Amino acid sequence: MDFSKMRNYLIFGLLILVTLAFLGILRPFAYPLFWAAVIASLFHPIFKKLDAFIKHANLSALITLALVILIIVLPLAIFSVLLVKESVSIYTSINTSGGEINATIMKVAETIKHNPLTARLSINEAFWNDKFAEATTFLVNYVFKNLRALTQNSLVFLAMFVLTLYSVFFFVRDGAKLIKKLMYLAPIGSRYEIMLFNKFTTAAGAIIKGTLVVGGVQGLLGSIVFSIAGIEGALIWGIIMMICSLIPTVGTAIIWLPAGILLILAGQIWQGILILLAGALVISTIDNFLRPMLVGKDLSLPPLVVLFSTLGGIAAFGLTGFMLGPIIAALFISFWDMYEEYYRAELEKN
């Protein structure tokens, strides 16, 4: 009996058990730790420059954390307050009078019904009014209920938020040391470890810039144009446009194109033309300028993979999935690239 091998197996088995137990303890805090790691990876270059100038790691980390609050937290807080206010307003409007959306649908149905070219279509305005009302109610209720759930669990949310910021401080300050330690202990080789780490940080940065910045700009422009046109719930429609910006080729046109056509058919000519022109010339076009400039080829994922990994990530992990999905997809492709490289090297040896 080889006691040396038995001892190695025992140590390795205990290492796995203890690691799984530790990960189980950290599981309730997975999302704060994930977001802290993403934010820290994005702001670590700023920390390095500050620390090189100040030569005090704690102070540099505190200044970096203050920048995180100023650049990310405050805008998100203001945006959330506006979103809650508008969601409550639309929710109340739909549940009482039906709001402007239903009135617009009724006008469109009447226009189609009395137009000689479309009268033969036999449009049932009551049916389509109910369907559009159901769709609008579903979208608004989804946003409203999630916001209400977040408000009801405000103590838990506050605790997770504080933990995220607390973790950002330590990840920014000690992240490089932690990564070097993990690379030293990991058995896959420094070259592949560096490749995976770079893929994680690159994917996170590309998703932040591609989804939040490019999609955010398109959603903001869409909200402004919808607000000028007098469309109810302009902010919520802007958020939906931000999500739709992930869809290759079509993107935000799924929202602004039907909206412009419906307004023209409803007799609101200048509003409809404004949305169609702004959508075609500004909202959809700006993606062609911003995305190559901000994202470039950082993510290195086909658009279809980005779309399905994002939607699948949201379905599996909730809101955090829009980041986790594409990152998992990028790591998946990286692992297969590593396997292909390793397999080719083994074939050349033989």
C-alpha cells in the first residue's frame, strides 16, 4: 500500500471539501462579490496611477472608491428614483383610465377601419386595444413589481450594496496580489491563467461599454424623443430600447419604428415623423459610431452569441445575467481555444 499516494489523495479530497464548504458560505453574497470584482477590474488602472503618485495604497483605494460612487452609484440612484416615479404613474394610469396608449390604439384602429385602402381588413379595434393594453400592462407591471420588491427588501438591498462597496475597496487594493496567489496555486499553467483573467476583464469591460454605454445612450435618446413626442412612459420605453439594442441588425427599431407608424396613423403626424427621423438618423445610427470606438473587437464574440448569452443569462441569473451570460460565453470559447491549442501541441509531439 502506497501511503504517500493515500496521503496526497486525502489532502486533495479535504482541500476540495473545505473549498466547497467555503464557497457555500459565500453563496448568499455571490452577486455583491461578482459586481465588486467587475467594478474593481474596471477601476484598477486608475488605482495603479493614483498609487504610483500618492504612494499610499489605502488612500488610493479610498479615492478610487469615491470615483466609483461618483461615476456609477449616483447616476444609478437618480435613474432609479425617476424610474420608480414613472412606473407608478403609468401603473396608476393603466389601471384607471387606460392611459394615452389605449387612446392611440383606438385612433389607429378607427383610421384603418375608415380608410378605403384598409377597410377590407375588418380590424376589430376592441380586440387589438385589449391586446396592446395587455402587452403594455405586462411590461409596466414587470418593472413596477421588481422595483416594489426591491423597495420592500430595502434593508437587504442596502446591506448588499454596502458589502459591494466594501469589497470593491479590498479588491482594488489587494486584487493584484490575490490574482497572483490564485495563479500560483492553480494547476493549469500561468499562460492559460493569464489568458482567462484577461478574457474575464476584457469581456466585462466590453459588456459595460457595449451594453450600458452604447445601449444607454440609445435608450436615453429614445426617451428624450418619445418625451418630446408626448408618449406616455418615455423612460420605460427608453429602457426597453436599451435592452433591444442587444438584438443584431434590428436593435432599437423594434420600438421606435412601430411607434412612429402608429402615431402617424393616429393623426399625430409631426410626432410620428419626428420619431421615425430621429430613430433612423440618430438612435439607430449612433450605434455604428459608438460601438466600434468603445468596444472594438474586445469581446470577440459573434453578435448572435452575445444576444443569446445575454438573454439566457438574464433568464438564469436575473438582472446580473446581462453581465454573467456573455462572460460565461467568452470563458467557454476561451476554454475550447485552450483545449484546441493543447490538443494540437500534443499531436505535434506524437
